[in-house]
Amino acid sequence: MKQKYESDMTPKEKRQAELEKLRGMSLGEKAGYIWTYYKIWLLVPVILIVVIWQGVQIYHNLQEEDLISIGIVDTDMDTEAGEEAFESDLLELLATGDKNEVVTLDTTIGSGDDSASTMKRATVLGAGTLDLMICGEELYDSYDAQDAFIAWQEILGEDYGKYESYFVDGRLDLSRSDKWNSYGLVSYEPVYAGALTSSENTEALRQFAEYFLSEEE
């Protein structure tokens, strides 16, 4: 009987021939053979899962409404509990009841001169998504010289005078706020909060300032 060429086989005969071939192989040989000839089919489910997951993430992100976006520079180690409390309190302060509302914190920003820190700051500020930068004096001076911040007088208006004890030459010093210090997020002083000129979130910035500068009851 003449041997059938693969091109002459029916799909069923091809499957049977493959099974016969695999039966004569060791476990290692089977694994190598399947990976060599069928890896694309093994990768398809993985690719589909990744694509679906990314699609879900993109959809979820599009649904989110960012109430305020804050970058905190040189955050101390082991501040997870403080960050969660800070985020939760701000969400409670600013939320209107929409389940998609979020408060965004970036605590990975460093003030160092190394390339990684410099690139991170450039990326974050260049994106124009931050409303508020919380940092030490040296970094604040650097950005203030570039006119990166909105004057708090503009944000607070007539109420600015009520909070004068928290300001140094127009700079909001959060280290003078007991509420801020209660979160234990940074160890340096002063702690300046600069409202970025790229932000259009003036009302949220005003509420943020009033929350931390109001006297404790």
C-alpha cells in the first residue's frame, strides 16, 4: 500500500497521524514537539487574556473621574497606612457620590539629581495631569522659579487672610498643619504644597487647602 502524503490526507487522517507520531515519543520529546509545531496555538489564549485584561483596564480608567491628583515627593518608607488614610479622607471630602470618582496619589517622585528621579519628575510634570505637588523647599524653589505654581491668594480669594499663619511668603507650609502631620507621609520640613499652573481643578485645590488649614474642632 502506497504511503499517503500529508497533502492527500483528510483532516481526520492528519489528526490520527499526529496522535500516532506522539504516541511513539517520550514525555520530553512530546513537549518539545508540541512547543515547536503548536506554540502559536498555545500562545493564542494567553494573548487573548492579556488583550481582554488591558481592554477592561482601559475601559475602567475611562470611567474614572479624578477629583484631584497629587504628587508627594520623598515619601517615607512604610507609609502605606498613612497614604490610604490620606486618600480616603480626601475622597470623602471631595466626592459627590459618583462611584467612579477617585483621588490619585503619586508617592514615587524623588527630589534627587540622579537620572531616574529627574526623568520621573519631567514625565509627571510634562504630562500635565498633576494638580498639586507636595515637596521640600529646594525642589519647590526650583519649580517656583519656573512659574510652575498658581498663587494661593488666587485660589483662596478673600479667605486667604484667615490662614496667613500657614503661609511663608505666599507658600503653603503643610508642616504647620496638625491634620497633615497626622498621616506621617514625609519627615522633612517645611513641607510646601504647590498648586500647578497646568491644573484646572481650582475648586478641589481650594477645598484641599481649607481642609488642612481649618482649625481643629
